[in-house]
Amino acid sequence: MAAKPKRRLQGILAISLMILVLLSLLAPLAGCTATSAATDGVVLAPEPEKPPVNPLTGEVVTASDLVTRRPLAVKVENDSKARPQSGIIDADLVYEELVEGGITRFICIYLGKESPSIGPTRSARPSDIDITFFLNPLLICSGGSSAVISMVQASGMMYVTEDATHFWRERTRSAPHNLYTSTALLRQYLLEKGDSFNSLPDSGLYFADPQKEVEEPVDETAGEEAAGDAGAIEESVMVGQASTVNIAYKAAMCATSYGYDTASDTYLHSIQGAPHTDLTTGRRVAPRNVIVQYVTVTNSGLRDVAGSPVPVSQVTGSGQCLVFTGGKVYHATWRKASRSVPTTFVDENGNPVPLRPGQTWIHLISEDIPVTYQ
């Protein structure tokens, strides 16, 4: 009977010896694991947050509150007596819309930048609501017909018209081409109204990093589309090179042209063949991107003080457009489901057309207005 306990003890000793041998073999590995765990346990400094970007321009801004405040939508005149205007160069986004007699006016959108002088400021039009509503802006105008102001009020948009506190008359110019304002005065107005707007707007625009763009072959024959990669956003279908753009508005005083400047990667703007400059700074108006958006223009049923019919640009729905950026031209489609959402510009594959970071100028025109480029 004594032999069985002895054999049991020997078995236990043998197992214990095997465990010790295994532990000795695993000890170096355990040391490595411990070292690795110690390394993994080091608290690394968090990656710096990405700087805030202005969704209307694709440009970096110094503080997020510069792009979460309420956008300002200022109506600016384009009559020959209004030139040179002030503050257009400071706008993030510019819409050029048709008004009476084939003349155009601008809607200048300000968000991330300041402008000490904007004008001459003129009256609102029915199209202004559908064009800017998606931004929840403060609409700034020198008034408007009672019918148009009623439309603005019914839409629920915030608006401000001429007063002695937030506008001034420039005495070196004759009325009505001498009403001005500034972003500082307009921000002060919002402060006085207790505006608590705090939201990042959706521009609907896609801004690509020029340094990361994929080079692709260019078809030099205007009008013949060069095939792009259907899966790559940076490779939207491209028509070709375009260094000059001409828009022959029916009102000759508004005839517009652009010349692409390679050095600055901008489109130098001219009106009636003359360089378009800023009155305050003398700088040339030069957007980074130019979009020609073809829309249906109808009669609103209203008339201006001279009796001319007031047109309305139908900016909801979809249609064709030309996008000029980086010296290239894209044949694209614009889409806008309702006044509450932004317009998107996509190629035939449904990819957003890549824009250069900076100011974008959008011409809302009817198809009977000639547009040429080369």
C-alpha cells in the first residue's frame, strides 16, 4: 500500500518540474510582453484638432465661431453708376442674378471674412429668397416693393433694410447709388436683435486639395468630354482647358468676362471689357471658381417703378451648368430639391465637381444668354 503514495508523489514532482521548465522558457517572452505593455501604457499626446474650415470657401479660418455665426446676404448693385463697388472681394460666395431689363445684381454672402464697406446696396427681389434661404442668412437690402418684402416676411427669413444706424450714404456719389453698410454694422444689428444663431452651414460645394488632385489627360477639343474615373471624386468628367470666359448679358453694361491667371489661380473679372476693381482697396475682383448655372427665368407678375416686369430665377429642380476652376471647364448638372437645401454641382457620374478653395461666383442665367470660352 505504501508504494502507491510514493508513485503519486513522484508524479506530482515530475509535473511540478515540467511546469518550472516551461516557466523558465516563457520568462523571456513574458519580459518582452511586459516591456511592450509598459510601452503601450505610455500616454501619448493627442493629435492636434484639425483647424476649422469655412464650408463656403473651403479655406481654413482662425476660429470656429467665424463659420458658425449667421451668414450675411447683401444685395449689391451692378449698374454702371455703381462701379466700382465695395466689398465684393471680401465675399465668400457671390450670386449674380437677372433683374429688370436684362441688368444683373449681386448677392454677396459673408461668413468667415469681414468687410469695412459693402455697396452700393439695393433692393430685394423675389429670387433672393430661394437663392439664399438654405443658408438661414440675414438678408440685407435697401428695401423693396411691398409685395417683395411681404414675400420675405412670409418666408421667415431675417432681413434688414436701410436705417440710419446700420447703413450710411456716401456723399461722393449720387442716390440711389450711394447706400453702404459693413459686416461690423450688420453683426451689431444681429447682436441688438439677440440673435443666437450657431450652426455650420452646408454650402453644397466640394473643395478639393489642389496638391492631391490626380492628373488626367485633357481633351483640347471644346465640347468633347474626356472620360474620367467613375469612382474618383477628383477625376470628374472634364471638357477641356478654358482660360477665358465671356457672358454676353442682354444689357451691354453688364457684359462679363474672365481671364484665368495661372500665377494666382484665379479668374480676373472684367465688366464691359474693363477690369472690375474694389473701390476701397483698388484690388481686382478675382474669384477662384466661376459657375454658369442655366435656370428658367419667368415673369413674377410684378413690375418695378419704371413699369418693367420683374423676373424670377427658378433655382429649385435641376439643370445644366458649366464649372470653371483651375483653368479647366466641366460640363455638369446642378441639383436643388427645395429652397431649404443647397445646390450641388455634379458630373455625369454623380460625383461632385472639385473646386479650388476660395471665392466662388455663380451666374444664374437663362439659356438664351450666349456663353463662350476657350
